[in-house]
Amino acid sequence: MKIAVIGTGYVGLVAGTCFAETGNKVICVDVVEEKINKLKSGIIPIYEPGLEEMVVRNIQDDRLHFTTDFDAAVKEALVIFIAVGTPQGNDGKPNLDYVMDAARSIGKAMNGYKIIVDKSTVPVGTAGQVAEAIAEGTTHEFNMVSNPEFLKEGAAIDDFMKPDRVVIGTDDPRVAEIMKELYSPFVRSGQPILCMDIASAEMTKYTSNSMLATRISFMNEIANLCERVGANVHEVRKGVGADSRIGRAFLFPGCGYGGSCFPKDIQAIIHTAKKFDYEFKILTAVEEVNAEQKMVLFNKVYKHFDGNLKDRTFAVWGLSFKPKTDDMREAPSIPLIESLLEQGAKVRACDPEAVHEAKKIFGDRITYNLNRYDCLEGASALIVVTEWAEFQNPDFDKIKSILKEPVIFDGRNIYLTHRIWKKDFAYYPIGFGKLD
């Protein structure tokens, strides 16, 4: 099948590459010529395990192509995916300018029947707006599809190649069959392809992310209460997760969620609710809880040192919002570091992939280290923010010998099994009223 993917960001690049991997001819389009030239050489703009190798392989096999020629890509393809960014506006509403620009350009370039697929995360009703914009520029027939992505950064290739489900929103049974054919290589193990109306498909993506964010914020609230009543959130989590009605996923407390999806999607669905005169109280609370949770680590640091943070140095392990990505968007490390700096503290930070992104935010206001132990030099405490694998089994004797004081603040509870509180560390995890 001949496919065009408009946008070579995270979603577009992963989708285009995975479709090429299953034998389709894919043309990925972007307006940034420098980016396209790098992609043609196999240099990708994001960090995602396994993606670079797959891009290079499919370029070499002549299945994956990159271009700035929008018109040629549209004319060549039967199925056109819109996978451009929908950044959050100041009012919480997704900015659809890039989506609508792509729609108008598609309409002007069309040379026959096309299937236009919204892959970008967009509010309910966007497919109709896209269809109107396309129709203004063409007399050719086309059909709209909503096909939301469910990719986790750091595991995007597996998520696309082996999805839990594929959601297809279309009003035409013939189009549904074409989309099923396109996705059939990814669901050979029996994962469902769910066909539904377009509005329901658009709503499904927001609902999924909102539900997951709600679980996280709920468990963070439980963790905060556990600390106050003397309970152990680790045991509570196991007891709750063993209930088959609830399950174990997304029940790990921590220092808040971040990234490009949860914060933006929650704001978007709250905005949609307001548009239809509905107050979404639960998600408003979820957002408030998460904002407060991002300050939990700082509050623990402030309390331990009796508010005397000026001129102290703190080592921060982890800058990205989660492991296996360089994404710093809405990362819990940002409010933590900003709060430390506001108190006159100094920060030394280490992250395997996100240093270049962190420099865009903090500049030279903090010190960056690629070696986790170098990061500890002169520090009064270690603060763990992101649970990268290389942080999970360190040499605690070495940590103690380098730190000025044996203090660890663990924002992801990764050292619980090490029982470091019995190794003369002052240890502060999330959600423990007492440590046995």
C-alpha cells in the first residue's frame, strides 16, 4: 500500500517507519529541509530505542522515503496520515493550526480518491473540520478516518508493532476494510481492531490517557496519606493491584507524571467539557494533584535541611520525564530544580539522554554530568527523579563516600529493596510512614 505521513515528529516518524517495516511504500513529509536531509541519512531527531536501526534498514530497502515535496507525496499515496503537532495553547485548548494547514495543503494537492487519517491527538469534532478544509481545495472524493496513537515513549516500536488494540473511526465500511488490511500485520496474535464512529475514536484517546493519569494521581494521594498514617504504600499497592477489577498497572506512586501526552490531553478534555457546558471535576482534581506532587521531593528536601538550602549542592539523577526518552516536557525535574535554585542551592544533574534538552531549559544555571558518580561531588544529598536502569543498582558505599552527607531522596522508590536505611543513609522514598 502507498502511504504518506505528514509530519516527522515522534508519532509520524514511528508510524511511517513501522508501516514501511511491514512492506508498504511510505513517504514521510516535513517542511523543515534540514530535518529531512538528516533523516535521509538515517539521523533521527528523537531518542527512541530501536527506531534509528529500523529507519536505516527501511531506507536501504527502498520502502521508506523522506521529502519536503508535499504535493508529490499526496499525489503518490492512497492513505495519508496527518501526524503533525497539536501543542497546548494558553487556554488548554489544543492548537490545531498545523493540522488545518496540512488539511488545506492536502486538498490542493489531491489528484484522485484519498483516505485521510487523523493520527495526531485531536479533540472530538476535528475530523469534520479537517474534511471541510480539504473540501475547499478539491473536487476529488475522499474519506476521513480517526486513528489515534497509543505509543509510550521509550517503548513506541513495540507499542506500534504489537498493539493492545487498534482504534479506527470511520463512517464507511469499505474504508474500514482498507484500514484493517493496513494494520493486519500488527494484530496477528489476535489483538482487536476496533471500528467505531469517528467521534468515539477521537474520544477514546483522551479517555485512555485521562484514566491512566487519574490512577497515577490517585495513588500519589494514597502515598501521601500513607506517610501520615504510618502505612507502607508498597504493600497497599500490592494489595489493591491483586484485585482483578483493578489490576497492577499504573499504581506506582512517585513525584508526578509529565511528558507530552497526559498533561496536554487532560487539559484538552477539560476544555472540551467546558465547551459543552460540563465541569469535569475529577480531571481538574487530577491536574491539581499532579502539580502538587511535583513539589513533594522539594518539600522533603526543604524539611530535612530545615529550610537551609542556600549554597548547598544537590545531585539530581534523572531529567527526562521517564526512562528511555530525552523528553523533558512537563518533567518533574523542572519544578524541583527551579525550586532548589530559587532557594540559592546549586544543582549537579545526570541523565543518559536528556542533557541536551535540559540545557535548553536551565542553560548554565546548573552543572551537567554524564557520569552518575561525578554528579555526586560536593553534594549534600542525592535526589532520584527518573528511574533509568543505570540508576537502580548503584554502589551505595561509593555514593556514601562521595556525598558530603549520606542522604537520598528517592522520587521513584527504586531503592526500597536495597534496605539502604539500614546502611546509615537518611532515606526518603514516596509513601512510607515507616520503614521496617
